[in-house]
Amino acid sequence: MKLPDPQAFATSWMSQFSDPGQWQSWFNMVPDAQSNPVGAILRDAGATIKPDTIEQLKNDYLEQFGALWQEVLSGKAPSLSDRRFSSAAWQSNPVTAFNAASYLLNAKFLTAMADAIDASPHQKQKIRFAVQQVVDAMSPANFLATNPEAQQKLVESKGESLTKGLANMLADMQKGHISLSDESAFEVGRNLALTPGQVVYENDLFQLIQYTPTSAKVHERPLLMVPPCINKFYILDLQPENSVVRYAVEQGNTVFLVSWRNPDQSMAKVSWDDYVERGVINAVGIVKEISGQDKINAFGFCVGGTLVSTALAVLAARGQQPAASLTLLTTFLDFADTGVLNVFVDETQVQLREQSLKHGGLMPGRDLATTFSSLRPNDLVWNYVQSNYLKGNEPVPFDLLYWNADSTNLPGPMFCWYLRNTYLENSLKVPGKLTVAGEKVDLSAIDAPAFVYASREDHIVPWTSAYSSLSILNPKKPKANRFVLGASGHIAGVINPASKKKRNYWINDEATPKTAKAKRPAAEEWLSGASEHAGSWWPEWARFLAEHGGKDIDAPAQPGNAKYRPLEPAPGRYVKMKAD
């Protein structure tokens, strides 16, 4: 589905203030009504709205617009509850307040039109998403001519803010992305990814880091952490005060971590099977060799969790059960509900990707970053357009946003397999439907207690989807599964240090079925009976790891062993590779 040109829409939208009758063209639903953004989207989608429905929406709009206009004529300032228009510059000026209020009214009307179309649920979701992109882009806060805060700063700075804003914009154009943070403030290995350790193995796909213990005694079973290959691993090791890796080490775990290589053209034909076999399964074997243990604690975050689960299922098909426990953070195993990401996945879009990438090539990291930014455009795009370009502000240092901009490529064949078999066809959860690394995949065959974590406001992996993993793992031993729900979103919910005592989390262990035949409560039912606890969920996880970590032994004196010797200090060079 093609989006209408935002700048053309901006011109059309703002013209209503110079021509009082112009806004009426927004209601014109004929196919050639170029001024109507929803009309263009509907034409592209082949969708329609019932005439009586559009008439009702039109009448509602006219009534509300009339009330707004009467407020303006009477000298009463319109009520603006949207945080984009919360400053005095918007509220105190009748013209800018009216601009903002009429924009919000128009946005409400366009959104209602998108919700009223006759289409399939998936098509309606795509149209709703496309309309929202346009609505967000056309906010008067996004344009210097209609943003009183930016205009005020322009006057106060005697034009310097505009000069700085243009410089910021030109610099970002050269970098190929909007600066969300002061990128000069951070450097991986200098003030990010600082947990001490050594790279003890590498191949063309990943480096394996073994971290230095901080205690004399450690749990005998090591912890292998597999981050998403779609991002750099140091989201788990940002700075010492918010590092998941450092916390795991401090809790007495011998921690190993997979640092995925940022793919270049030499990896253009790498497949999902490669990531499972030569990546995760290889790492599991090496960790077992170095530690001398027959079982390890396995950990996967997001796509890393999907990879770990697939790898353990492949090993189960080979008669091996190397996991003493499995931790999954914000992970899909059941892709029935992929939330807003579903708008990017249908047969046509997947086929287009397959035609260009299935047999070789790279999915550029910048394209992936743009996709994820579009899921929250006001927070990750327009907020910074306003601040950096219109007002000439310099972005403040923020480690998480620096990481967010440090994108990675993906090998085309791997990406296409993942897109079709999980997001499009949801085949991974079906026992025996997929063959990976020469084995039929059955996630229910993984024999390991599972700690499943989800974030309540997650827009990447809806928490209810993560909850669905409980019905897939350990179906005959439901008491082996534990579910913890944290506050906030996909990343901020995970990176919630115990020392900060921020946010909260929910548990409901009483809802866990006692037998395989007992029914597991639906997600919302689970939440309604859950108890809320202040602070971080990390200590809950630490207790889970300790429970399955075996006895305490002396911490290893040196990293690696005679076969796997240290190659370079953590964080290693793979994590520093930039996307093309």
C-alpha cells in the first residue's frame, strides 16, 4: 500500500486556514479527490465506506467544528489535551490554539473514516496504520510556519536556532538517520559494553564472549545469552548501572554471550539454518566444553529467543537436552498476533522480499530501523524533527537511543525464511511442520523449565503473544513454566535495573495449571488475578537461574580452556562493525 505524499498533504491541509471552504474537500470521497489523504489510501486498497456512515461522520464533524468555531468567536481558548500542544506558546495564542484544535479534530475525523471502512481485519489494520502515519506527519507542530514554539525560539535566538537546525538536518542527511541522541557521547568499549570478559571463540557468524566472574563461587551451570541478531548485543550491556549482563555475573553466574556479526556481502547467502546450527547450537556445544557441564541455562531476547528455542528443538530431535532452563524475554513462539508489525506482512510483501533477497543479498539495517521508527513516529521521528531541526536543539546523550540508531543488516535468505515461516504462516509453533538444520522442529519437545518475560506496553511483541509461549513449552509439565509481566515497552521494560527500584511487574503463579489436563487461563484472566510488585523483575529471574544453576563451585580462574583460548577482550570487534 502506498502512502500519499506527506508534503502535498501538508499543503492541502494548511490551505484550509486561508480558504474557509477548503476543509470541505476532505469529505470528498470520489476517486480523483487528491486533497483527501484517506481517499488516496482507499483507492490503493480498493476499500470503501458506506454512504450513510460517511454522512454520519461528516455531520459529527460539522457539529464539532461549529462548536470549535463558536469557542474561537467567543474568545474562549480551545482545550488542548495533546502533549504536543501543551506549552504556553500553543495555549495562549488564539490562532495557534485554533490551528492545533482543528488539526486534532481533522485527525479524529480521518481516523474515524479509517475505522469505518468495509475491509478484512488485516486490510483495515493496514489502512488504519497508513492513515495514522499521515495524520502524525501533518501535525502543525512539525512545520516552522505553524509551530509557535519554534517561531518564538527563532526570534529569541535572532535566527541562530534556524541556522543550527539546518546544520543538524544536513548532518543527519549525511548519516542517513535522525539523531535521537548525542552520538559523540558514546562509544562501544569506552563507555558502553564495559563488563569485563574475553572473546573465546569466533567464526564468520558470531563471537562468543565469556565474562569475568565477580565472586569466588559461581553456579556450576553456565548461562548462555543469545541477543537478537537484528540488533547489537550491547542493549544487554549498556552501562554498568543498567547492564543485564553485569547483573547476571554479579548473581553468581558464569555468563557467555553470543555477539552476532553485522552481515556484509560475504554473508549474503547465510540462512536461518546457519544461525541455528553454526550459531546457537555451535555456541551451546562450546559453552558445555568450556564449563565441563552437560547442561546449561539458555537465554534468548526477542529474535534471539526464537533462535534459541528453535535450536533446542533441533537438538531435542537429535536426542539431546542441553538446557537446564530456558529464559525467553519478549519473544515470539506463536506469531498469531504480531501487533502493529502485521501491517508489513502479507503474501504480496513477502513475495517481493523473496524475489529480491531469498537467494542472496542483504536486508539493510537502515530499512529495518525505518520500519521500527514508523511504529512510534511521534516519539521516534517527529519529536526529534521538531527539537533538532525546527528549534535547533542538540539531542541529549541517551545510551538506549544511541544503541537504537546503531543498526545491523540481515542476510536476505535468513530474513525471508523468518518472515514467511513465522510472521506470515506462523508455522514454528506447529510440531513437525518446519525442518531446520535437517530436523523436524517440535518446540514442545524441549525439556527445560521456562522463565517467560513480557512487557505490558510492548508494541513489538504484544505481551499476550509472549504469554502464548506457555501453551507451547512443556505441555505435559505446565508447572515448569513461569510467566512474569513487566511494565513499559519492548526495551525499557527489559532494561529495568534492580538497583533503580523503578516501575513494577506482575506475577500470578497460582494461575499455573497443576496438571497437563488443566486449562491455562487466558492472558487477560491471568492479569486480572495477578499481584503487582514494585521495582524490577530482575530478582525474580535471578532466583530462577539460581534454582536451576546447580551447586556452587569455585569460579573459573581463566576464560576458555586449552582448546578455546582468549582471542581479544570483550566486547570484541564484531559488535563495532557498522551497517553499510
